[in-house]
Amino acid sequence: MPASPYELVRLTPLMRRGPGRPGISVAVIDGAVARDRPEFAGRRPVVLADAGGTDGTGGAAGARSCGRGDVSCLHGTFVAGLLGARRSCATPGICPGCTLLVRPIFAAAGAGTRSAPAARAEELAAAIVRSVDAGARVLNLSVAPAQPSGSGHRALEEALDHAAGRGVITVVAAGNQGAVGTSVLTRHPWTIPVVAYDARGRPMGLSNLSGAIGTRGVGAPGERVMSLGAGARPLVLTGTSAATPFVTGTVALLLSEFPDASAAEVRAAVVGSGRAALGGSRRTVVPPLLDAWGARSALLTARRPRSAGRRAPAPLGRSQ
């Protein structure tokens, strides 16, 4: 019988250690988020406004609520729910104790099960810089540039460089076209590209693949993933957009537990967590499945020699 998405990537034991810390800010660069959902009660996402006080889509920051036909808001709420919903919910959030920052970048976009929202590269670049400057430690990009790869992406490359220079870990969806090739997001040396795996732990054919994705990426649950929807019923999505928050949440929990670890150490632990399945090397365009608990173990082992005599890793906070 297929494992739950959390169990598939061994997130459950990591989540049991706590919900994460408020000092770790996770930015969701996506559609708007329905912040009035009761699942966010107590720790509502913070909307990052621009200089004019709008939320990036032309509306007042934090004022938007999802309607049933507002597909971009549904997508943003789905992603935010996977990260920040209370643990007591039917669809528990991975790191609800962390601070969730929301930077909407589109007013309407397809939220079909096989396509990720798209945004202009310049808008995406501005959102990355805004999130980094607001203190984000991790960026979740379950989106894709609207332009073809290679056109108008200088600003986006510079924004990704800005994130890397600040030690911010950027997790990006590989895309759902089932193609072999890279985008400006997946080929940047500092990002962690994420492909979708099915409920039995097999790579899904819809994911984009490449040498860069196989070398620096990981897989995560992407088949019929459940999270927050517009009403009482959960929303179910399939694809790399749904898979990406599992990796983002893992990064946030590791940063919470190992506050002295560098971004490079945490990123290396996450990217290297699935290498055992490939004999320790990366010679394929398909990245291995994330092993969240294995990433924690690797990080703990790597840091033990220099932390001898120092305190043990910090608890992640009180459960929510």
C-alpha cells in the first residue's frame, strides 16, 4: 500500500521534533493566499507589500480571499497550506511554527493538475529580491517563468544570485512539461530543483528533467497531494508545484533545528539525502527521492566533530 506523502520522504519523524521556529522565514512566491483560513489561525501568513502598499497583483496587501474560480489564489493557498497549516488539520503543515511570508506575483494563472502558474521573469525577479530583503531564509517557487528559456532572464539570474549571496536557499519546481531541458530557475547553481514522484516512490513522467536537475535536484511527493482549498473540502493537485513544498519544509525544519548550520551545509544535506539510491553518484537526469530524516542524520554527523562539547541540536519548538 502506498505510503502517505510525509512518510514517503521520511518527513514524519522530522516533523515530530517540532513545528519549526518563528525566526526561520519561508517565502511563498506564488498566487495570493487566503489568510483568513482557520487552518492558519494563530500564525497567519505575512503578505509582503511593495512600496505602494499593494500585494504584487495590484490589490491591497493581505486583502484578498479566494473564490472558487480564483485559480491563482487556490494555488497559492494550497502551497502555503502544505507549509503553514496547523498540525492538527486533516492536511497538516510541515513547518507551521516558522514565519510564512507571501509575495503574490500573478492575478490569475492555471492551477490544473499538470501545469504550474507562470509569471513574467521581471516580476519573479522582483519578488525574489523583495523576499530576500524581508528576511526570508528559504524561498518556495512552485512557479515557472512565462517566457521561453533564455529570453529576458538577466534580471532573474541576478535575483537568484542575490539570494545565493545572502545565504538564502531557493527551492524550485522543475516543471510539468515532461521535457528534457533546463530553465533559468533549474540551471542556476544555487537552486534545488524538485521533480514529482508518485505515491509508490517512482518518478512521474510529467516532470521536466535535465543533467542539472539530476545532479542538484531531489524528488518529492507529487501525485494527488492534498492541501487547503477554497472551502471545507481539501484541494488535490498533481505535479512539481505540489512536490516543491515538501523540500522547502524540510529545509525550514533543518534550519530551525540547526541554527548554527550554514545554508550551504543544509542544502548539501538535502540534495545529498537520496544519493544512496543511486550508489552515491549522480549520472542520471532523474534525481533521487528526498530523504528528510536522512538529511537530518547527515547534517548531524557532519557537524558533530566541530560541535563536540557544545549543546545538542535545539528542539524545533512546541507542536501546533
